[in-house]
Amino acid sequence: MKTTKYMSYYVGELPKGCLLCMRGAKLVYFATGLCSRSCFYCPLSLERKGKDVVYADETPVRGLEDVIEEAKLIRALGVGVTGGDPLLKVDRVVETIRALREVFGKGFHVHVYTTTQPYVNSSTLKALGEAGVDELRLHPKLDVHDELRQVEEAVDLGLNVGLELPAIPGFEAKLMEAVERACRLGASFVTINELEMTESNAALMQMLGFRLKKGSPSAVEGSWEVAMALLKLCEDLGLNAHFCPAYIKDSVQFRNRLRRKAKSIALPHEVITRDPLLVKGVVEPPPGRSLHDAYNYLRSLLPQEFIYVNEDRNRVECHHKALLRVAQKLKRMGFKLSIVGEMPTSFREQVLVKLV
């Protein structure tokens, strides 16, 4: 068993999709919230679950141009297609993959996460193969015996096929049975996710007896141990396998992706922190004074390249250190001063405010 630099675990070779994802170099294309299953452990948010909505990372998608723009902003090296079940909208998925490949080239890595429902058949699998999918990740039904015929069909079509499994305490036998059968049918890898309790699934999971692991905000007690047993089985079978602990998603993958985006969208007066946040100084005009007044007065104190007028939020922004140098003069004029931090997303959610 080996450990990545991000403290996840794998045997054999690490799937490329997982490596790029942890580096934050994968665009997350959420093709639809629709799914024909109702898994009790589904972690999807209520805003997306069961709804035909499309996102590129955290950005709502209106057309292909939104997907391509987001991929450019994070300097993506690939895309992970997810849902819901994206193959309920296979034409949408294929169109998006082809558009991304046209812009970013054949080396743009594509992995698709889907189920083993009847509509995942030779026709939809062939469409994925023709679009150039690099990794097909199938999530089997775990409450019944799953024949996994889609693994065999996909392998016969030349696709690189694996299973994607949640490590569910109490389901060890079914999980191991699925891995062993997939191996016999030609699967080449397994990705294992630590089971998570989220706002949307917590009530049902708690009713079923699942509990949070001590010290974790989302990981389920006992899931880690199940994942390690599955890794050992994969090693014995000669399968490549990767275990992705719950902390990887927020502490590693999400932050690394935001760091990549921050470098693309940061304005000259904004400083990128390790978190990452876009930090800057903010000057808001007092009653009776206009935004134009604030801008002109600040321009008399600071170089113009340090100053930015944010009309959407009715404020003037500048480098936070420059603001501290002239804070006393501004406060005497009645201006409200603060240092703020914003998430480097399309909506620039403000998460840190410090009054000066």
C-alpha cells in the first residue's frame, strides 16, 4: 500500500483521474441531478438532487461557453463528469466532452461516473467510447446482487473501466463481491470513497444507525476500516485502487482547484492567501457621499493601479496594506473601512470581514 502526497492511499497505479482531481486540475462537470436510484447515502445537496440542473464546478451552466470558460479559469487538464447520473443525459455529456476536447486537445483527460442501470447499455457506452472517455467509473447497486454486465460490455468496447464505491460499514460482503466480479469481467481499477454524512442524507443515515467519526465533520464511523479492507482485496487481485478519504474533497481537491482559479481571476489589488481567499481593503462612502467621492479621495492618496471601483457592491477597493497606511485620513472623513476576503468562485462569496 502506498500513500500520495495528499495523504490518500492506493495500491498498484494511481488512476490518472484521481491524481488530476486531487491537484485541482479537473473541471467538475455536473451533468444533471437526475438519477433513477435513491441511494440512502447519496450526498447531493437539496439544490441539485433530483433536478435537471447543470454546473461547471460551482458555476450554473447556461451553455457550452460557460463550461469552457470555467475550464480555462482553473487551467483544467481534464474533466470529471458526474451527477446524479450523467448518462440520463448522454447526448449532453457527449456534446460537452467533444467541445472540451476541441478546445483543449486530445490530451484533455476525461472520466465519467455513472451507474449500472439498464439504460447504461451498449449504445450509451459506445457513445462514450467514441467521445474519447479515458476512465469509465461504474457505481453498482449494493442492496441487491448486481451482475455488472456493463463492466463486460464496456471492456469489450475497449473502454478503461473501473468501479467507484462508497466504503459502507455493514456492506463489506457486497462490496467485496462487486470488486471480485468486476475483476473477473475485466475492470482495471477501483476507486473507494470514505462514506460521508451531509445535510441532505444525515437524517436517514442516522436513522439507519450510522454515526460521524470522532473529530470529523462528515466522515462516517467505520468507513475507513472498510476502505482499507477493500484496498487489501484489490492488492490481492492485482487491481489498481485508490482510497479517497473524506478530508481530501474539501482540504485538498476543492482548495487546490480554487487556488488555480484565484490565479486567473485575482485583480491587481487582491492578494491570494493560502486558504485560498482574495483579500483586499474596502472603502465605503458615508451617508451623503457618493462612490465617486470615495474613489476621488482615495486616488489622491494612493496610486491609481491600487484602486478598483466595485459598483455592484457600492464600494471602492484597494490593496489591504495600502488601506492601512491611509486609514486614519479616511476615517476622519467618515469613510467606513474594512479588510475583506472573498472566495475565488464566480460569485465571490465574502467570507472574511475585519473592520479597520
